[in-house]
Amino acid sequence: MSAPSFSSFPPSFSSFPDDEPGPSNRPTPDATSTRKSDKKHRKDKEDKHGRDKKGKSERKERHRSERTVDEEATRYFYSDKRGDQYNIQYGSLHEGDVPKYKSVSRGQRVLGLPSLLVLRRTGQIVELGTKRRHMPSLTDSKARAWLQHLLHVACDGDFLRLSSAQKKSSNEQSYRSITREHPNSDSEASSSSSSDLSEDDSSEDDEAITLTSHQEAVKSLEQTPDARPIPLSSKNAAKLRAEMTLSVVDRAIPLRLKYLRAGQEIWDNDQVCSEWETAYNIGGTQIWMEWLDWKIKTDGMKIKEEGIVSAVDAATKVLTSLGDDEEKEVTKIRLFWRLATAFRQAGFVEHANALFQAQAELTFQVPPALHGKPVSKLLDELEEFWDAEVPRIGEPDSQGWAQWISSGKKEAEPSDTPSPPPLPTSPDRYTQWARQESYTDLKSFIPSKSVNQPEDAEWDPYATVLFSDIRPLLLNLQTPLAQNVFRLTWLSFLGLHIPGFEEHYFGAGGATTCWDDRWCYTHLTSSSHLDALFPPKDASAYGVFDYMDSALHPEGLWGKVDVEAVDQPYVRRIFKQLRIGANDWEWDVLSLAFEAALNVKSALKLSRTYLASARDSLPLWAAHARMERRRGKLDEARKIYTTVLSSNPPVNQPWVGRLWWDWTETEWLAKQSQAATLVIMKAAGAEGTSGVALLRGKRMLEENFRRRDVEWKDREAWVKLRALLGLLNSGDIAQALSVFDAFHVDGVAEESLTVAALLFIYRHGVVLKNAMPPAILRERAAKALKMYPSNSVVLELFLEGEKGQGVWGRVRESLGGKDDVEKDLSRRLHEVWVGQWQVGRWESEVERIRSGLAAAVQSERTRGSPILWRVYIEFEIRAGRPKRAKGLLYRAIQECPISKELYLLAFDPLRSEFSSQELHDFVSAMAERGLRMRQEIEEDEEMRHVEAGVDDEKDSEMEASAKELRRLRPY
């Protein structure tokens, strides 16, 4: 350790003159003997500790001599009252005179804390405790594995093979080479001295290098044996290196987004813009989506005429940065959906719908003569079709772009567009204006055309959408996956939400990386959903339920609440015009689910038309049979199952296992246990119901669900058949559930199997009223709810298991009200809905719901969601707290500046809390932020008096103040 400087002496001694040149007179006989003794002591110590200690001392001395005394004075300060007179002569304190200091109890104790021990020291952090933790021995498997990973050595039984050979030095520089190095020291000396001095010299702790998160990630990869940098000469080196890089970057992207969200709270606008633009240049789907959200919000806060239309430039910038493969096309649809939703939120509903109409024409109605042409050529031809103003996809009498070309480009003819029924008038002009705006946005979303415009009608420039306004946003979708995703996206945009759709296609692994529910769950703000205060029916991961599965509700995928707010004729035309060929069974089943939510008989009639052209489609037959079951025609369903399955189709054919289960479930729920057993045995290829036949049938069913050439949904059906056979044979529900537990899957298949097991228990104990311990459903549902908290079917089954228990705290705990996990929008709305699950519980749960929603609007996960703010404000209105709702409305507009629906709340449900002046301030804010307003609001008599009397009121206040001052004179 280098000699310290003393504060009682000057920091530098090199400028002092030498008054007595010649030999030094400092050594005396006593001093000489003392110095010899010190040298001998140091020599013995060096011999004792060996060559390494000597090398260490030499490095310290060389390092100390190169430092100036000025540098040392800024690092070490000791107080010495007496000092040494020879320090002036020699310029520093003799190293042998420095006293040796040792820590108390070798660092195991801390002065002032006699009852505590030092358990661990990490940098500047000291961990204290009453007793030391038990450290596992080498015989412990976990300790052995940890040491093997740390030392990068092989394990031979109970021994770790430690090599005594020194590692060869590498000339390749790692990330550590960019850090500061000690001058005039070779790499070997600096590396060894840094490791040695960290133990003895406390000053080196101040110079410890702090690594960034990216450097830590790279360091962890280098220290992991299986993830070390791959030599370029090895096989597949480029691919392996790319995978490692993607892994590091993928872990860094969420940190970058957290960094940006946190910085927005404290940075100024210039720094926020700079950081976001830097993040955009880094790239990545998640960053681009969040960047677009930020642009939409910040552009909505600015005062300008264009408003949300300026977001087109931002979206175009992102779309041009993406490629043309299948994954990139799906990402483009995600960006397309986000921008269309922003247009609708700002009131430009015609613009949003025109985007989907033009994209559908470009994707599904390309004329045969234009196939293979460049995109620019296609867009030029499509512009001619658009400007012709003939009916487009979704409109009455629409034939499509290709048919218009083949028919000779006929001119558009005026058509009678049905006008929506008028709204009942309100005595308050502000309320009437707001209701008319909302109603018109909901009903008049199809772009208007000049051929249908009456001559005496007032022209609305935003109702007619020019092709040049939407051309930069149109996509060239070539892959079948992207085309199907676009169709499902349009249905979701219209209000027919498909559970788990956005997480499956846009989430890249789950809801933790997909925050699209903040803006895409717009169906939840409809009046029917707000009345129910319930998230979408059977909310789950995409693929857990088929489109015609009833689960807990007889309606299936959609119910009356879901289809009430959509334009039903418009949706019917979309289903008809976007159908691809005669074997588009998934789209056909979706259309049947929509039609069945309106009328089952009309859905059956539509199903027969599909089956007429696809007689061998098992999914269509399964959907037809389920609709027959829904309306109580079990014999008709049995005829379908008997006809379709009489030929014994192969096990690996899609939908075979599901059809066998549907037939068995029909008999089981009809309390026909013997018939259900016979169907299961027939499905297994066994005859009879004897003991030997049952064993053979169980074995065949187990072989079926273990086959890898069978789709996972059909394998799940074979598992349910095997479990039901055991239940009908023994009557033991635990034995049946063991079949589910023995079947191991992951991902969406695991969630689907978990829900299937819960429904199996529910139907056995609740629907069929068989004797069963209630704890079976309750415990399994509680465990499943922790695994899949956003699944509303699991939540309902959990609440069913809690009925009659009277332990409301267990319900709260299972909902996760006390944890710090970021919750998505569905979980937040679950907590709202569960308050009215039990009759008479709502009043006592108001505060709990309020605190949950208050936490939700503070969370970065859901803070920017206009849907959540709409639900929160509606909750306070229904709870009888309009003043609190008024304060929330101001906060909501700050977070969601382009949501027209939030502004209109001040004019209708919260009209009593706002004065005329405040309402006109709202109108001014909407105009400044570029929101669409179809009609101007007239000023009432009260507002004119207010504006005319502002100055008079100020003058009267000044006169009254002067009069009061005169009265108080001379005091």
C-alpha cells in the first residue's frame, strides 16, 4: 500500500530547496540499526509469503512512484498531530513507520453493533444478521452444481476436477478492454493486481468498474460454458452467434421501454423526444409499437389543425422499415389496426373504416389480369376503382374490385342509404349535442359518396375519404396467415372480439409482451358491456375453445351482449365477401357463431348452404351438430354423429377425436351413462362392456392421445374420453382426474387441458349433481387461477367452488389484489365484475373496487388505456360519486388526449357537474387537438351573459375591494 499524505503538511515537496547538499545526516546509529531491522523483517516476510507477495509489493511500489503527491492528497487523508521531521527531507513517510491496522474480529463485527455479525460483503453493501447461514457442503448436489458452473470444471462423482495448469492468455479483447487501464502496466500485472488489491487495499473499491446492463448480459454469456462466443471457424457459427445476439437484445428491449417510460416522468420534452427517436433507431416491433403510441399521444396534445391525421406520417415511417416475410406482414397488420383505432377514437370513423375496405379490396379482390404486378401498379388501378364510388366490400350490392373490372367498369348509380332513426330530444342543448355526436359516430361509419349526396345537404369534408389519404397505409399481404389475421382483425375492430387473438398473433410469447389490450378492447365500452361490468365471454388464450364451444354459457363464442352494439347487416356482408374458396371452414364456423348469437334457426339454414358445397368438412358438421344441441334437438345431433362417424375415419384425421367427444358429451349430459360408454368403446375400436373390453378400450384410448401425428386439440379429446370412461366405470372422480394429470403438454395446450379438467369436474358435480367433495373443484380452480389469471372461465369456476364457503378473503387473495404483478385489462375488469358476483356484496366492495381501479390508472401497464378510464369513470357515476368522476375525467383527458368519447362524458352523464363555461372549454380543447366534431354547438343565453359580464364582474370586485379598504381606514 502506498504511503498516505498528511493534512498537516503541504501537498507537494518537490519545490523545497536542498539547504544542505551532500550526504544525508538523517541516519544515526540507532536509526541505522532500526532500518536494518526493518529490512530484515521485510525480507523474512517476503521469503515467508513467497514470490507472489514480492511481485505484488513491487507492483504497488512502481504504481505508487508514478503517482504524484497531489493525486495522493485527494485520495487519502489522515490526521497526525505530531508528524515526522524527516518527511520534509524525504518528501514522504517511510513505509516501515506506517502502523498496521486490522479490522475488528477480522471483519466479522461492526463497531456499534455488538449483537450482529457480518454475513456477507458485496461491494459497498454489508449484510448483517444474528447468526451465520448454513453453507452447504461439497456433498450437496446443489452446491456441487453451483461450483461446477462457477469454476467451469467437470464433475467426477463426488469430486471436482481442478486443473493446476494456468490458463493461457488470450490476445482477443473482450468488453473489458474498453474500460480504463492503469498506465505503464502490462495486462497480466493489471489483472492480477486488481484481483489481489481488492482484498487488501480498500481504496480499490472506490475505483470498481460499474458495468451497464448490456455489459452484464454479455459478461454472463461469456461466463456460461454453453454460451461462450462461438469461433467463426466452427459449424453454424454465424447462426449461433446471431441467436446469442438476439437473446441479449431481446432481454434489453423491455429494459429500454421501462427506461423510457420512467424517463417521461422527469425529463423535459426535448430529452423525451431525443430518447424516443434513439429508441426508434434501435428498432424492434415492441419499440416501434410503443413509439407509435407515444407519437399519437404527443401529437394529440399539440395545438394544430391536422390533429390525429399527422399520425399517418409516423405509421408510414414504421411500415417502410419492415420487410415482406410472413412475420413482418403480421406486424404490419398490428400497426394498421393501431392507427385505425386511433382514427376512430378521434372521431374519424369513416377514415378508419375506409382503411379496412380498401385493404380488403387489395387483398381479396385483385383482378386476375393484375396478379404479379408491382404494388405501385396495383394501387394505381385500385385508386381508379375507389374514385368510381361503386359499392365496396361491406356495403349493399357490393361485387368487389375484380368483378367491377370484368363487368366493364360500370359507373356508380345512386343508392338509397338508410338513415339511422332519430334520437329522442333532450331539453339541454349540450346533452343533445353530445348524444347526437356519439350516435352518429356509431351508426354512420361508412364513407359517404358524392353520387349519394343530396344537392341541398351540407357537405362534410371528413365524411368522404379520398384514396390519396389512405394509400400510404395500404399493405401488400401475400401470405395466407397474414390474410387470415387481417380478417380476424377487422372483426375485432367492428366489436366482435375473439378471446386471445391479439396475444396469439401479436404477443410473441404471451400477454406479458403484448399490451395491445389497452386500445383494442373497445367493445368493452359499449353500453351493454358496461351494464354487465364483465369482460368478454370465455376470455382465454386463443385456441382454448373452438368457436362453437359453449363452455359455461349456451351462447358460445359470442352472445347477445357482444352482438348488440355491432352493425349486423354490415358484418354479415363482410363474412360473405371475405370467404376464400369452399373449404374456408374456420371463417365459415366464425360466421355461424355470429349468426347463432342472433338466431339459431337462421344459423342452421346458413350451415346447410356451407355443407352443400363441402360434404366432407368435419368442422362444419361438428358446428351444425352443436347448434342442434343448443336448441335442444339431441336426436338430430345424434343422427349427424352417427352418419359422419359410421365410416370409422382414421384417428389422425383432424376433428375426429373432437367429434367422438361431442357425441359422448351429448349422451353424458343427457344422463345416458350406458349410451356414453358404448360410444367411447366404439371410438376406441373395442366391442362390449366387459372387464376385458374396458381394459382394451382404455389402452387404445391412451395410445391415441399419445400419438404425435394427432393435433393437440384432438389429443385433448381422447384424454377426456379416457377420463370419462374411467369415471363411468368406477364413479371415482379422483381416478378420472389422474388421467388429466398424466398427460403433459405446454403453452396454449396446457391452458386448454386445465380448463377441460375444470369443466369436467363442474359438469360431473354441479350440472349432473353427482356426489363430490367441493374441495376438488375449489382447490383445482384456485391453482388454475394463479396460472391463468386472465381466463374468465377459470374465474367463474373458481367462484363456483367458493359458493357457500363464506370466505371472501380467499376470493380476494386468489384474485391477486395484494401482489405487485402488472395486471392486464382483463384482470382489472375481473376485479370490478367480481364485486357483484354475490348478491348483496356490491355495497361492501365499492372501496375495494375503487382502490383497484385507482392502482390500475397509476400502473404503467394500463395507465394510457382509454377503455380503463371509461370504466373507472362509469364506476364512480354508478357508485353515486359524480364529483370524483369529474376529477377522473380531467386526468383521463390528460392521459388520452385524442379520445373523443371521454370528452363527451362531460356533456351527458356528468352534465350536472360542469358549468357552461367549462363545457365550452372542453369544446375548445377538442378543436385545438384536432378531434372530429360533426356539428357546432350553439352558445346559450347563459353563456352569452357570462362572456359579456366578465369585465363588469372584475370591475365590481375592484370597487367592492376599494370600498372595504376605505371603511377600514386608518387601520
